Amino acid sequence: MDGGPVLPAWAEVGERRLAHIGRVTALLDDWARALQLPADEAQAWHDAGRWHDALRDADEATLRALTPGLDRPFAVLHGPAAAARLVAEGETREHVLEAVRWHTVGHGEWARTGRALYMADFLEPGRRFLQADRAFLAQHLPHDFDGVFRQVVRMRLEWTLREGKELFPEAVDLWNAVR
């Protein structure tokens, strides 16, 4: 992994995904420093970043086995599956588990860790769309965490609707929590 994020032994990620995880984690670490977060919260942000896509490249059968009873499209199962694996390994920080579990769709009752991960996953500099806008938001976050969060939620929901994708109840709850 050559200096990249340390992932659990059960992680299933390719090189592209590993690079994404590294960029997300680096962004979360930068924000934690800029916001002068307490060490335990900074560690929680870091851990959420390195674990959020740990099963992103797993096959559908693996993800469905880890998320019995969760009737969701394959593309959004990696977060809940990773959270299930973390629980099985003894992770108890609920705000970290909720961040990992819902990072793809959002969640209206997130603590700051979930909100930070949701933004970092969207704003990380390796994504090719709206680069200038997203870079501005990423840079502005330490000065207006809540304002940037509202903007990211709006942008992500607008894209979801424009693309005709499914709008999950958790995403609606998130919008209602921040509007």
C-alpha cells in the first residue's frame, strides 16, 4: 500500500479505489487539523475515511450476505456491509459506524463525523466533475462547516434527481435536517 491508508484485512478494493480512499482520508485529516478537532474526533474522521469504501469492490453476493434484509441496490450496499464488518470486529463508535453505513445516501441524524465523510467523499480532488466549485467548497469548509454541508447535500440531491436515480428515505431525511 506504500503509504496509503491502512485497510482491514477483509477489505476488497482495487488500486483506483485505494487512491480514492487515500484522498478522502487526507481531506478529512486536513479539515480536522484546520478545525483543531480533539484527537479522538480527528481519529474518528480518519477511521471513517479509511473504512468507508473498504468493500466498494466486493461482489454482490458478499455484500448481500453482510446486509441480510436490506433491500437496496447493489451500488449502495458497500457502506452498510463495511459497517457490519466493523461491528463484527468490535467497533463501537456509533458515529463512525453511521458515517460508514450511510456515506453513499446520507442520513438526517448524523453526527459531525458522518457529515464530514459525506462531504469528503464528494469533494475529494480526484473526481473530475465541477473541479473548481468542489475545490472551493473543500477549502472553505473549515470556515463554514454547516454552510458547505448544506451546499454539498443540495448538489448531491440535485444530481440524484437530474439523473433519475432513486432518492432514499435517509437522503430525504438529510435534506429536511439541513434545509
